[in-house]
Amino acid sequence: MASGTWRSGAAAGNSLPRAGLALSAPAGEAGGGVLGGAIEAINVGKLKPSPLPRRAKPAAGEGWGGGDNADFPRSGIKTMRTTRDLKLQNFARELRKSMTDAERRLWRYLRSEQLNGIRFRRQYVIGNYITDFAAPKIRLIVELDGGQHAIQQAYDQQRSAFLQSQGYRVLRFWNHDVLQQTESVLAEIRQYCQHFS
């Protein structure tokens, strides 16, 4: 048999066909062919590369690390890269289900990019803290303080210092201001957001 022609395993003296395929001989050879001569000799040296393009390495900032933070408003600040704690994420999820009246009122105006097209997230985890509302793209945090915050001022200052060290600007409002003077609170948030929209 000439080199490069098809032959079955039985014709070659093997009990199994080559490459594990059970094919009958092509038309023109002994035994005829089920595929009617469609299978020709397979020559490994003549295989063509896949017509699909290879996946190129993404440009900087599009994955695989590296790149500059072009849309980061304060690009000189180094931020802490952390993995989010699963317990904190679950606690934040529970806090989203049980929002205070002031949080519910403010969320009505911040959700769905209603405020200058900026996307806000509620009960957002940053480091070891859960913020009330955050707009990560413009590095803004909105915190609502109730009566308990008068007691825990030292904790709030430590928390704000950490968030500011990560490049965030923290705006604080009292709950009663959000409930009674919603428009003035929104005006102050808008004032900060208009620099980035």
C-alpha cells in the first residue's frame, strides 16, 4: 500500500482501527466505503491551523492586571487591594434588606444613576467597613448618621480616616436632615458629583 493512503486497522494487521475510529474503507478500495470516498488520506504534516483568531492579551486596564487608572479622579493615590470578607458581604446584604427610613428616602434618589448619571451602591464593603452609599467610580461615600453616631464619634473618625486614605471623599448627613431637608442634601451631593459627570 502506498504511503499516505487510508487503511483500516484490520488491513494494517492491528485489531483496532487507527485513532480509535471505526470507519470502513473509502470507495475504490476493497470493501467499498460507507462515506463514499469522502475520507482521504490524513497527513499530519498538512493540517491547517484553526481559522479562529487567537485571543490577544488585553490592553492595559482591561484585565490581567497592570495598566493605569485613567478614569480614577485622584490617580496619585495608592489604594489598598483587598479581598472582601464573606461575613462582611453577608452582613451588608442583610443591611440592604433592613434599611432605615432615611436610607430608604435617599436611596430613592440615588439609585439607577438618577443623580448626574453616577452609579451609587448601597451598603458597599470597602476594606473592613460597610459604607451606607458609595460611588466607586468617582470615589465618593455618603454616610447617614443617626443618634448612635453621637456616641461613637471616635470610631467614625477612624473609619473616615481609613476611607480617605483609600482615596474616597466622605460626605456625612444626619438622618433628620435627609428626612426633612432632602433637597438640600441632594444639592450638596450633586455639587460634588458635577465635577465628574
